[in-house]
Amino acid sequence: MINCLRLLRNIGQFDSVATGVAFQLQRNVFLYAENGRGKTTLTAILRSLQTGDPVHILERRRLSAVQPPHVVLDCTGGPPSAMFQNGAWNRTLPNVAIFDDRFIDENVCSGLDVDPEHRQHLHELVLGLQGVTLNRALAALIERIEADNTRMRTAANAIPTNDRGGLSVDEFCDLPTQADIDQAILNEERSLAAAQQADSVSATGTFDLLNLPGFDLEEITALLKRGMPTLDADAVLRVQEHIVTIGDGGESWVSQGMARIHGNDCPFCAQALNGSPVLGAYREYFGEGYAALKSQIAAYAQRVQRAHGGEVTAGFERSLRVILQREQFWRQFAEIPDLALDTASIVRDWQAANRGVSAALIAKSQAPLEVIQLSAEDIAAVEAHERNLALVNAYNGHLTEANRSIAVVKERAGNANVAVIRVSLARLRAVRARHSAIMVPLCNEYLAAKQAKRATEQQRDAAKEALEQYRATAFPGYQTAINRYLSRFNAGFQVDRVASADTRGGPACNYSLVINNTHVAVSGGAERPGEPSFKTTLSAGDRNTLALAFFFASLEQDQALATKIVVIDDPVSSLDEHRMLATTQELRRFSLRVGQMIVLSHSKSFLCRLWEGTDPNARSAFQIERDGNGSTPVAWDVRQDAITEHDRRDALFTDYRTNGPNGNSCEVARSIRPHVEAYLRTSCPATFPPGTLLGPFHARCEREYGHPSQILDRHKIDELFDLKEYSNRYHHDTNPAWETEAVNDQELLGYIGRLIAFTRP
């Protein structure tokens, strides 16, 4: 409740008013003021208190004031008092509903026009607090979705298009991780290269294995040591001693010479050899076993030469060059191991081993029965060669593995689809880019924004469904309520098709006026020239009546109505006279249902009538009077302005009966006839309209007595005649000597009693 106006300073017509503290505002408050005295200013103050918007007060700052507006109100929610100072309220009072010109301008029409903003505000009015809360929650979620969309767009723009491989941002960010992605990309790049060079891939051979023969050091050593164990040791000793005397190459020379002896003569000196002391030993030494040994040595030497001769090493080097050339080609398409070999070192060790072995075999061939040993240097060369042979064997294993890969490449290249491989490669590159250190936070931000939007959209859908369910009952109920009030106001028109509509500017309320069973749409469509419309079908009074019906209907839908502070500013300013009573009756009903009702008007008669029908223990009234060049509120005794001539006469009769004559007997006697006339105006309006005289009316009552059209019963007819006859004595139109007609107080007292009985039930 608003309990009192403590201070109104520097606003509108109020200079510095602190007398309001003496006015304790009750549950029903009635304020009278002439136009221009401050009613609208007080309404603006209450609207500012409701919304917290300082503009409603600041725009009414008193023109002559040096200091800014200052307002202090005692109201619900305190202490402290609600205070407006330095352009702001210390607190607000939201549970206030205000009907005034601003309400009409914002929710119904501006002059003759209904704009989209009116229908949007009316939509909120129809929804009421609960619906507005639902609608604003939905609007907030829609706004959040727009923010999420902005966040998503920003995050999406931060992800380079070139890195996405032709994928959308969503597809790109959803790419899963893939193990060994770099290898997968390399393989696909090789597949693409092979597909693009399919002819060359098909024509290019695989790797030939290297041929590096080895040396059987054990076999060679055994051969070099081999002799003829069947020879007589003495013969061997005599031959060897003699050969030494011959000099270098002696054994070979003697061996060749033995092949030339035919018979018993020496082929050199032609002397007989029968007596030679060594010839027999020579024959045994250089026999068939010797020849076989020499042949064996020679054959092994030739085998070594074939396996390790100069052409063989040259072929080895050529083979390696071919391998290296093919390696460069195949490395484009397959995983090829490093095929580098130290050819120079291998050949050098090979040749050194070959030289050593060959020299030893030559020496053995010249002295087959002599034990020949490889030098340590030769043995080291052979061992180095054997190590190189192990390297080459391992190298050949790599070549074999590479050949298997090459076989796969050849098979795939023959059936490959370049376009498909390109798509696959682009996706793999996108996967690698997606999960790179730079891209992960960018995608995470996009996915977070997307998830936030998805969650908000779910909340929006739930809020929309809740709002639609509420609308499904709110709008039909609101339409019913509006039409009920329009009917009570005798408006002559109804509303129909009250419904919510989603527009680009937001939810709006469309409706139609039904006049003479014809619909006149009040919606977002443009008015057609020459066709009936809102501005051409409703008068100013009708528009105000419609606005008041909207307001009352919204109050009826308000679930917090019992605590609502309802402010009504001049509701009858443009209403026709026949609608004022209906408005008064509706306000009386609402006064019993709301937390507080404050009615401001420039019409005393309206306020007086409203005052009469409200609880005497829950009402207060004041008026705003001119105070110099400003205004100030003062107490208002409504009873003095509410009393009518009928009331005064009734009070006059009551006082006369109670207190006796006090010099006003003639006035009391003259008041009888108008009192009877006023009574008959209301009790018999059809047969005693204004202008009818009591005499003709009495005669009509007599004529119609006992008939279906009877007006008064017998007693009333007789009483009417007696009262008329008595009162005519004191009126100039029925008694020329009325001014000198004497009044008998005892007689008058009797007629007063009969009058009261006649005019009261």
C-alpha cells in the first residue's frame, strides 16, 4: 500500500509539499483536482516508483526549481521510505497497475492509430505477470541463442577454411583423433602419387638383390694346409732338400720336368737316370696324388676368381647403382628403408680379401705339398668381407620387404580412383589439422558454443511450450473478460479473435472489433483506404471504453490482484454519461478485491458516487488546491460535495421530526411536493417522466387502478392525493396566496410522517 505522501518537492505543480504526512491513505483513496493541478504528476510519480525509471519524474521537473525533484513516500516494503533523490529511487514497488492516458497510448492506440508497439504491449497485458514472466524468459533464451550464434560464428571464423579440407565447421570439429595420422597421410600421399603415375609404376621394376659372394675361410685354410699324407717321409725330405738347392720355383720346375721324362734318360742332359739318388723320390713325390692336389688347388683358385674377379665387383657396384636409382622412384609411393651402403669400403675389403686368398692359392699351387698360411692381414681382410656380407644380407632383406610394399603399390595403382584418394587425403589432413595444438582450443571453443546453444535451445523449446500452454487459456479467457466489461459498459461492440501472433518485432496481440455482426480486424495488416478500420469505427468514448475494458480484464487475470495497488487516473474523462455508472460499479467491485485502489479525477460527482459505495472504514479522500502558482493537497470532506437536493430535503424532514420547528416550517412544507416528485421519478420512471405533474399522474393512477397496467395500489393513490393537496398550498402555481399561507406545525409534522412512509420502502 501507499500509506502517505511525505514529500513532493520540485516536481510539476508541487513546489515543496510536506503536508501529505497528515493524510493517511486507506485501502481506497479518492483524489479530486481540477485539470492542471497535479493528478497526472502524481500518477507519473507512482509509475516511476513501479518501474524504477527516473524519466517519468525528471521530465516533470518544476520549471522554476533550482534543485532536482525530491519525493518521499511511505509504502509497502519499508522501512525505509521509498525515496527519489539525485535522479534515482532507493527502491521500487513493482506491484502497481496504472490506468491513464499513458496506458491507452502504450497498449491500445495513439490517437486514432494502432501501431505494432500497441499490439506488442497489449500482448504482455493479456499474458499478465505469469505470462509476461514466461514470455520474457523465452525472449531471454532467444537472446541467449543469438549470443550463442554470435559466439559460434566468431569461433567458426577463427578456424581457417584451408585447414578444413572442404568440410563444414561442424564436420571438421567432429573429426575423431586417429593414431599414426602422419603415417596415414604419408601413405595416402604415396597412393595418390602412384595413382597419378600408374604407367610408370607399372613399368618400373622392383629391386634386384645384391650378390656378394663370401670366402670360406675354414675351407681355404684347410686347402692351403693340405698335402699327401701317403708319401714316405724320407723321400719327402730328400726332395725338399734338393729342391731348396735349385732356388725359387724349384718345385714347380721339377714338377714340370718330371712330366717330360720318358724312359730312363734326362730330358735336359740326355744322361741315364738309373743311378740318380733322388729320381725315385721324385717319382713318388710328383705322382698322381700330387697332380690331383694341384688340380684341386687350381680348381678352387678358378672358383675364387669367378666369384670374386673384377667383373663381379663391377657388377656388384652396377647393381647397387640401379637399386639407388629405383629407390628414388619408389620412395614416392612406398615406405622404402634406407638403402645406402658404403660400396667403396665393401669393394675395398672384398678386393683385399680376394687378393690375399688368391695369392695364397697361387703359392699353394706352386708348392702343392707345402703348407701355406694366410697372413694376419689377409685373415682380417676376409673377416671384414664376411662382416660386409652380413650387411649385404640384411640389405637384401630390406630389399625383399620393399619389394612386397612395391607389389602392393603396383596392385593398388592399377585400380586406383584419383578423386576418391584425394578426398581421403583431404580428410586425413583435416584430421591432423583438427587435433593440432593450434586448432584444438579453436574447435573446443566452437563446440562449447554449439553445446551451449543446444542446451539453450532445449530450454527455449520448453519455455515456448510452457508459454503456448499458458496462451491457450489466457487469450480466450481475456477475450471473454473484455466482452463482459464491454457489455456492462453498453459499448455496442465486442472483440473477437483475440490471439497471439509472432511478428518480427516480437509477440503481438491481434484482435477484431465486431460491430453490427461485422469483423473489423485490428492486426498487423495495413489498413485499406475506404474500408472500415479502428480509427473510423470507434468514437473517442468507445476507444476509452475499450481501453478500460482491456485494463479491467488484465486485472481480472492477475493472480496477485489481492495485493495489487491499482491507480486509476480520470477513467471517465471521455466516457459517455451512461457509462459512468457502470464504471463506478466496476471500480466498487475491484475495491473489494485489490490491495489498494487510488482513483484520481476532475469529476466530483463521479468520485462522490464512488465514495458512497465503498467501505466507510477503508476509504480516504483529499483534493489538490491551488497554492499561489503551485498546488498542495488538502483534506476533502466528500460528504459535503456528495449530498444531493433529495438528500438535503430528507435531512430537513428528519431534523424537523427530531428537533421540531426552528423557523423553517414554510421551507419544510414547500419541500414535500418536490420530494414526492423525485421519489416518483425513480420508482415510476415509465409513467412519471420528467415534466409530468402530480395532478395528471394521480388521475392516471386512478384510471388504471384494478387493471393490468395498474401503477400504484389503493393506499398509495390515496396518500399521493392527500400529500399533493397539502403541499399545493405552499406553491405559487397552485395557490396564489402561497406566501401568506400559515403553517400549522402539528399538522405539518403529521404530513411529514406520512411523506416519509410514502417515499421509503
